[in-house]
Amino acid sequence: MRQKFVVGNWKLNKTIAEALALVTELKNQLGAVKGVQIGVAPTFVALPSVAKRLEGSNIATCAQNTHWEASGAWTGELSAPLLAEAGASWVIVGHSERRQHFGDTNETVGKKAVATIAAGLGAIVCVGETLAERDGNRTLPIVDDQLAGALGGIAAAATPKLVIAYEPVWAIGTGRTATPGQAQEVHAHIRKRLAERYGQVIADGIRIQYGGSVKPSNAESLMAERDIDGALVGGASLEAADFIAIVKAARPS
Ligand code: 13P
């Protein structure tokens, strides 16, 4: 059985004070939840204080991006060892907003995933097609290319630190969620590819999150699908009540 993993990706939202207020509420209200792994991904500047506030809790601190080098002449960047030192335990890599606006490619996403795992952190690798790609029946080949780029450097032994997030770009921030059936189809395909690469036993252990307009009202039906192992939540993770409801929807029945 794969334990469900629900992560709130706060993107560029929340002041440091607001971030601390939100995680304090989450910590208080989610402390008793069992059987679900939980994470929040604040901005880089809020990350150290959030991680400190979450110490000893059942909520992991995640980063939203990393550079692939540990140090060097990379003005404005952050590295996975630094994120680990600041208290992160997971890093989201290859989010579609990074791919769209900041030049992340399948190749650099692969390097980021390798650097993340080398630093002892878990990597949440995002894949997903645009609307034009879906309409052009190219969803599965696009996801295949993204997976091949991201996983090329990740050996079977490193897969306990690997999570995949399927986030169709057309469902992000649009209120237009993939139906459970549409998402499940792609998740099953991703697991098939993972099995080809790592074998069925390992593939059966890798969590595949869904992301894209996850809300309290649709979380349960999405996560009821057999290959949907949690959620990567944007907008709805900014409100404590909504995020808490989504985490509770992931509890084992
Ligand atoms: P929304 O939940 O706001 O659609 O964002 C999804 C997302 O991009 C999470 O990484």
C-alpha cells in the first residue's frame, strides 16, 4: 500500500508572518491525522522559519525549486544542500510554471532531481501536458519525454526518494480539474513507464500525485483512483480549512 502524500505548493504567496500563522494552524489541526504524509512548500525566504515551526510535527517542509549545482557562480540561485540545511526535506522540481516562465527543460529538471536526491532530499518531479498538447492527442508522448528527462539519472536505489506529480497545465489555477478518469489514465501510464524502467515492484511503491485545481469537493474522488496517491495543491493550500479538508480526504478508509 502506498501512503498518500498531500503537499501544498504555496507558489509566490504569503508573507513570512502569514506563512507562520498558516503552518501553526495546520500543525495544530493536523497533528492527529494518521496514515497520510503531509507537506507544505513555502517561498524560499519563509522556508527556514516554517521548517523551524514544523519541527517535531507530521508536516514536512518542501522547497519549490533548486539549482542542480551545490555551489558556484550562479547568481540568484539556491542549492539542494542549502535547502536541506534550511530544513527542507522535499523539493518540487520541474513545475510547469518553471518550465513555462523560467526555462526549465527536461534536461535541467533531470539534473535538479539528481541534485535533490544527492543532497538527501526527496524529489517531487512534475510532469503534465498543455491544453494544445492534450487537444492534439499528445498527452502521453509529452509525459513520456518529461519522464525520460527527469528519471535518466535516477537509479532504482534512489526511488524511495522519488515522487511523481502529474499536473496537466490546463488544470492549474483554472478551476478546470481533470476528471478522476482522465487523471487515472495518465497515472496508470506513468506507472507503466516506471515499471519498464525500474520493474513492477519498485513502480508499485512510487507515489504519483495529481495536481491541478484540487479542492475539498473533488479531492476524495480523485484520490480514490487506484494510481492517484495524493495531491499537489496550489490555490486551495493557501486556506487552512481547505487544505485540512483535502488532507483528511486522503486518509485511509
Ligand atoms: P492549483 O491547485 O491552484 O490549480 O495549482 C496546482 C499546482 O500547480 C500545484 O503545484
